[in-house]
Amino acid sequence: MTISGDIAAILGPLQGRFAVYARSLDSDEVAEVDADETLPTESAAKVFVLLHYARLVASGECDPTARIVVPDDFRFNGTGVVRYLSPGLSLSRDDLAWLMTIVSDNVATALLLLEIGGPEA
């Protein structure tokens, strides 16, 4: 069995639609299951934000303890809890990363993304 076959076997009994594409940067090995299927990414982009943030922290370019005040007008619809918390809230960059990851907080994600250079980064 191939890795693509293994992935398909895992996904097979699950409800929902899945598409997977992965390529090893070392060996160029590819695993894919319905990789041509177009699906909404939902919160998958948060993984890329977290990876970039982790690299910046590991390299010393970003202080994870730096505190960010949530602007009062920076509360918008979406998932998470930050938009419901009191005005003047101050969170560390690590707090934002945790909230983005654990509760898929959209406000935390947007603030962390700005802190690490925006979408271009």
C-alpha cells in the first residue's frame, strides 16, 4: 500500500469531503487523495501563520512575550472569544498564537498576522 492509499483508508470512513496533497521537500515523494478537488480552506491558513510565527520566534526575530493591546474597533464576527472580552485587553503574541490554535480565534489570528508582517510575510 502507498502513503496515498493509507491516507485514503483513514479518510474513507469519515463523514465529510477531504482533499489531501503533501510533498516531501527532501525526497519529492507525493501523497495525494482527491488533490484536484477544490474545497474551502476554513481555518487551515492558520497553520501557515503559526509556522511562520514559530520560525520568527525560533530565530529570535520575534519576542513571544511582547504584549499587544486589542484595539476596541478590532472586534469582528467569526470564531473565537477575543471579540467578547473587555476593552483594553492586552495579550502576548504567544497568547494570540494559543487562542488562534485552540479556539480558532479570528481576532487573535488577524492580530498575530499583523504582528508577524501581514499576509505578504
